Amino acid sequence: MTQSSAATQTPATRTFLDHQFQKVAHKVLPGEFYATDQEVMITTLLGSCVTVCLFDLDAKVGGMNHFLLPDGVPENDLLSSAGRYGVHAMELLINDIVKLGGRRANLRAKVFGGANVLQAMTHSQVGDENVRFVQSFLKRELIPVDAYDVLGRFPRKVNFFPTSGRVMMKKLTSYYDDELITEEMRYREKVRQRRDRSGDIDIF
């Protein structure tokens, strides 16, 4: 794994008390992931990015990532340069869950995001590419998917309770936050630049 590859995915560090749920909450931003065995909430706001909530109900451990692939992933091609980036984003989360006592064979998933909020600015099906990648990865790894809510036009807010696997998701049908779109565009450019600098290499 190269330093530039690792730098595009980092552990989430933002923590706050969510007064609605009366729980400590960890906010996951684009390019971040978080795993825990504690009775907390993990939350994120999604546009074109995809979030995978992974959990092991026996071990009561789970986590969430939030990522966007570099430009262009051929369908079902997990070995392309962009596909390998996505695999790396998934493996970081899985490895942290395993370190906390989870078993890869017990993992289940819930998948959200991939709205086409960046389509007008990028002229590409960013959300569709990310959703296709996640579907291919989970199928290859034999990880069952308990819930999908993907694509469409609107951002989503996702609250994940990792020890139980429970997810509360809300489509933000009247919410077009320029800050969200700017943040995703900035993250997308960072991912593209780091891939260009590292070249077409194996990041594992």
C-alpha cells in the first residue's frame, strides 16, 4: 500500500453528543471510515458518495465508510486502478471490524448513497459507478446485503447503530447543500490527483 493510497481513506475523528438519540455520535466525512464495538451512533451525509454499513451481530461490532471512486470503473472490474481503490476502502473498514472481534464470515451489509448530485458538474454517472462497484465487491466477498437505498436525485442522511446493525435513513428531498456538494467535489479531486501521482499500481 502506498502512502498516497492510504491518505485518501482515514479514520473519522469528529465526535459529538446527539441530543435526539442521546448517544455519542461519530461523524464520517468523505474519505473516512469508523468501526466500533461500543453502543454509539455513526452518522454521515451522502450525495454521490456511497456508504457501506458493515456489522457482525454475534460479536456486536460494526462500522461505516464513506467513499467515492476515482473516475471510471468498468462494471464488475474490481482489478482496475479505480476498482482497487474501492477495494482498499472496503478492506480498511473490514480489517478494523476484525481487529475489534468481528469475523469476516459473519459480516452483513447495508448500502446507501450514489445519488446523482454531481452528475451535472462531472458529466459522468458518478453515483452509478460507485453503486455498481459496491454490489460487485459484496457479491464477490459473499457478504449478504440486508438493505439497499441507492441512486436517485437526493442526498441522504444515514444514522447507523453498529452493535445492532440498525440503520435510520432519511432522503433529504428539499436539501441541496452547496457545502455538501463542494465537499464531495473537493474529495473527488483529491482522490483523482492521488491516483494520478501513484499511477496504475497495486495498492495492497
